[in-house]
Amino acid sequence: MTTSGSFSIGALVMRISFGGLMLTHGIPKMLEVFNGNLEIVGDPLGIGALVTSILVIIGEVISPLLIIIGYKVRWTAIPAIITMAVAAFMIHGADPLAKKEMALLYLAGFVTIALMGAGKYSVSKR
């Protein structure tokens, strides 16, 4: 296997694992919104709980789905990166490292995905 092939397989594994695992957090939140709970995460940014909830669903459901299929990954990773940065540094900012560790790991994963791109096994094929 060539370096390019190894890179693309690695990018695919990153996209599926981080995107898929993020969906386990985002889908329950999205279902809460569909069930009428429009304030699923509070209002840490001061923009309103409903707007924040919509942004979280974009960052934890829409963005990961696009990442998994490999559609414009460098751009579609941005909402997931922002969501995890807010979770790590605002929501859990005063918490010990053990409490913010998961958000930091997701943040690192999505930054890596954004830097690497989708690879050739993707809808974008780049």
C-alpha cells in the first residue's frame, strides 16, 4: 500500500470514528428538540438557548454526518470544532481535566480531520 493509500484509509478511519462517536452525543439532543425541548444545552454564549441548541445540533449531527461521508471536510469540520471548543473551554472551563477530557479529545480529532482533509475515500474524493 502506498503512502497515499495509507493516508486515505487513515483519514477514512478518523472521519468514521470521530463523526460516528459524535453522533452518539448529537442524536439524543436532536431528538430532545424534536420532542419539544428547545433548550437542550443552556445559553453559554449569551445568544439564546434556542439558537445555541440549533448550533449544537449542527455541530454534533449535521457536521459529523458530512464528515463521515467526506463532503467538504475541511469546512464541515468547523462547526464540530467550535462546538467542542465551547464545550471544553466554556462549559467545562473551570472543571478539572478529567471532566473536559472528552471534549478536548473530540476537539483534537476534528482539528486533525480539518487539517488532513477527507482523503480519496470520500464524496469529495480529495
